Amino acid sequence: MKDTFKHQGMRQKLVDTLIKKGIKDENVLNAIGKIPRHLFMDSGFIDHAYQDKAFPIAADQTISQPYTVAFQSELLEIKSGDKVLEIGTGSGYQTAVLLELGAKVYSIERQQELFKKTSKFLPKIGYRPKKMIFGDGYKGMPEEAPFDSIIVTAGAPFVPNPLLGQLKIDGRLVIPVGDNVQTMTLFIRKGPKEFEQHEFGEFRFVPLLEDKN
Ligand code: SAH
């Protein structure tokens, strides 16, 4: 599969749409302008790759809407070299955005099929996370903690305590919290037990899976 001028043109239009919707972070916009999103989707949906919409991937999951990816990425305020934990690797598109922002990425996926597919695919197109595991995001990745930031890309019925505990001081957790509809929530760690909390409106995600064997 190729990245053509046509794809690049469609991508620029998508970036313009995100600017109109309020995304300001230049680094995030540049990353979205650069990453060939069509390669992260099943071939049947390729014509839709540069619409600002979520789409089905394998295992009943979705590749997040570009606006949502941009919004969450902006809230993380990533600096080059930051250590970032991602819960819900999915297609790997958000992972690629984090890598373009200069983060060292650690990512967890709960669906074996997606984990296998995406951990092979990302390096093939030049994206190399530090670590990708098949595991349970509710637990975080204690062996690699603490992190500068943590992003959850599925709807969490509650905020998992291990994730708050794996943040550095001043570290940021961006997590959509809720059952059917989620409130985008940012936690900033101010001390061992102090967290600032900010809320940013409603989004819809597939659920963060609990107790899956
Ligand atoms: N960022 C991804 C979003 C995929 S949707 C993308 O844009 O492609 C959310 C992902 O979270 C799915 O792949 C789902 O399998 C995964 N997920 C759900 N529950 C999880 C859990 N407990 N731990 C890790 N990943 C989980």
C-alpha cells in the first residue's frame, strides 16, 4: 500500500477541519498531516480514512476519530523524550501520533488479534514503540513506571487507581470516564496523593474491557 499525493491532499483537508474544530497544537497538527491513516484501516474503508470519523477495525474495535486523537494528544502536552503509556493500542494510529510527538511509547492492548496485528504493522511503516504488550490496561505497566503521561483510548467506567499511581509528579493522565458517554478527564499529579482534575466535555469510545480472560 502506498501513500500518494491524493492521500496527502486529503490529509491536509483533514488538518484544516481539525483547526476549524479548535485544535491548535502545531506539533499535533503536523503529526496528523504526516501519518498515512489509510494504512491503519482495513482496505474496505480506505476511502473514508481522511474523514473526521471513527471506523471499525478488527475484534469489534474502532480506530478513534481524528478529532478525538488530536484532542487527547493536545491535553497530554508531550515534550520530546517523554515517557508515555498508552492503554488501548488498537490500530496503532494514536501510537504513531505519540511517536511523531517525540514520545517514548509503552502500549497495552487487551485483544490478542489486534495486539498481534499492530505490533507487526507499526515497525513495518517505521514506527517503533519502546514496548507493546498484550495485557490489561487497568493495571498499567508497573515495571516501567513512572510515566510523564498516560493516555486511555477506551471508555473507562471508573478511573483505575494503578494509573494514577504510575504518574510522575506533574505527570498527566488523559482518560474518558463514563459508561455510554464519557467525560474527557485530565488528572495532573501534584504530590504523592494530590491530583488536580479538569473536565473537557463528552466523547464516545468503545468500553475499556474488564475481567477479560
Ligand atoms: N487508539 C486506538 C483506539 C482503539 S479503540 C486507535 O485509534 O486505533 C480502544 C482499544 O482499547 C481497543 O483496541 C480495545 O481492544 C482496547 N482495550 C479495551 N480494554 C482494554 C484494556 N483493559 N486494556 C488494554 N486495552 C484495552
